[in-house]
Amino acid sequence: MVTPSYDRHQNLYNPYIKFSYPDSLAVPFGVENFCFPDSTHWPPPLQTAGEPYTIVLTDSKGDRMYGYCHRVVPEGAQTCIPITYCLLSRHRAAEFYNKLLNVMVPRHGASVSQRLALLDCLHKQPFPSPGGFVEFPPENLGNGNKVNKVQRLLDESLEDFDLKGLFERLNETVILHVLGTVLLERKLIFVSQDLSALSLCIDAVQSMMYPFVWQHKIVPILPQSMKEISSAYTPFILGLLSKNVEDWNSIYPDQGMLVDLDSGEVLYSVGDESTILPRCSVSKLMSDWEVIVNITQQAETAHNALYSESFMRMFVDLCGHYEQNIHYSDSGHKYFDVIQLSPTCLVDRQI
């Protein structure tokens, strides 16, 4: 649980960890700044309360920890001093943890013993496999032996909204160029006024690469105190709050792409993002997306799953036959024949 405190000497609000569980937990250094990346602009908009967002922490070994956040503004507060609940996990499962937060946050006003009982119950249970669930006691202990459950779906794409949210903010051509940028392992920066939008769209970029995983830095919402990261020479995927950008020229990536999620405009790009994908793959993606848009009777989660499947089919078409291109030299050593990888599709690369 993280909240800001006012520093009279510096005339600003500094986030601090108000409570952590369990007591033995070694909280990652600086996590409070990621929970409140907008703390330098006070007061934060009231609409940020209740909006879920995700942070990503990467250690020196490259291992990632995900933080699932939910803000609360205490009822009747004269001054907007929000509190952020953050669940840290090694698992990337935003919607599952958001459901857990929806259980925890309404109990913000419960007694300390009741909140600890809930945390004890949840902490003892392992991360559920697809289709599994975690159990927790009811908010009203007078309900007898009734047990509530939060379940993971067998197909997580059926409960996610990230890709659908990305397509609502960017047109198909821009999304293809975003995909080309990450496949070329370049820098990608999203800017927005909205915490939740940044988090959702950067999560969508990770989803569109499935089953592959981005190996470089990911920072869904970069705190202003760490703005120098946007000048790093290595590839990254970053989200920046518009109000945290003081000099727009300073964030233009030398090799990469800068996209405004609020307007849907590309503010900067190299210009060759379309060269990585073959024309037949692009045509198939565009055809799939047109069908998805025209399916108006499906639920929002179904649209998200269909977008996810379109990207997965593309990768299967491009890479599913890779074993056919592994050959042996006269000396018995294996080598990969790139030229023959997809003779019917990779010859012509252009959007």
C-alpha cells in the first residue's frame, strides 16, 4: 500500500510505502515511485481512482516482476491524497489480479484484523493454473461457511481487453508499424494523459508478440524522476505521461517510434517499419482485422481473443516450419538456411 507524503522543504509530494505484506517481503527498491509516476503533479486527477494499471520491475538479471495497481481515494477526504494498492507477482496476468484487487479494495475500510485475515488467506494459496481459482473469506463473516472464489480462465485472452483497447486508440497501419518496430528491436514510446491507457496499450504490445517475449526494458509508466531512461541507447518499450514531458524534442528516439495514444498520431518514426513483414502476412492480418471489426454481436473479450489469434497465426505461418530450414553441413554441424525460410512469402516485403 503506497501513498504520497508532503515534503515542505522540497515543496512536493514523495510517495512512500505505508504498509507491505508479508513483513518479511523484500520490497523492490523504488517501487513506490512507479506506483505514483504522477506524484510531481499535484493533485492527481480524481478519475485516476479506480483505474487499474500495471507496472513492470526488472532486476539486474533481467527477471521481471509485475505490479498490479488500483488507486483509492478515501471517502470524505477534504484533500485528494490517494492510496495505491499494488500486488507484486512474477506472473503476467493483469485481469486475474485486477479481479483480486476488486475483492481487496472494497475492504479498505475494514478492520486491520479483517484485512490481514484476507491477505493471509490469499498469500497461502499458489498461483492458480488456467481454469483454477483462489478462495477467500466473505466480507461479511456472518455468512457462515460461504467461500468466494476468483478464477483464471482457461484462455486468458478471453478476459483481457488490452489488444481491443490498442485498436480503439490506433488505426491498423499504425499498429502494423508498432509491430514492425518491436520486431526490429527498436525503441517504442507511447505518450498519453491517461495512466490506465498507457498500461493497457503497452500490455497489448506484449500480447501481440505472443508466444515471443520482449527481451529488453519495459516500463509501462515512467516516473518523471527517472526520465533519463528515455535517453538510453538500448531498445525499450516505455510509457510517458504527457504532463511529465518537459521537452518533447528530448524524447524523440533516435532509432524507434513515438506514438501519442490520445490523438492516435505517430509523432516520430524511422520510416522503414513496414519492411520487416512480408506483404502476404500484412494482407492476412488486415483481412482478419476487418472481419473482427464487423463482428458486432460478439462480446468485447471475444474481440480481444480474435485479435490475439490473428497475431499468433501470423507467427505460426512465418516460423512454424522452421525445422525444415535446419540442415547439416558435410562436417555434421547444424546450420539454419534463412533464404529458404518462407520462399512463397518472404521474397516480397512491403506494406
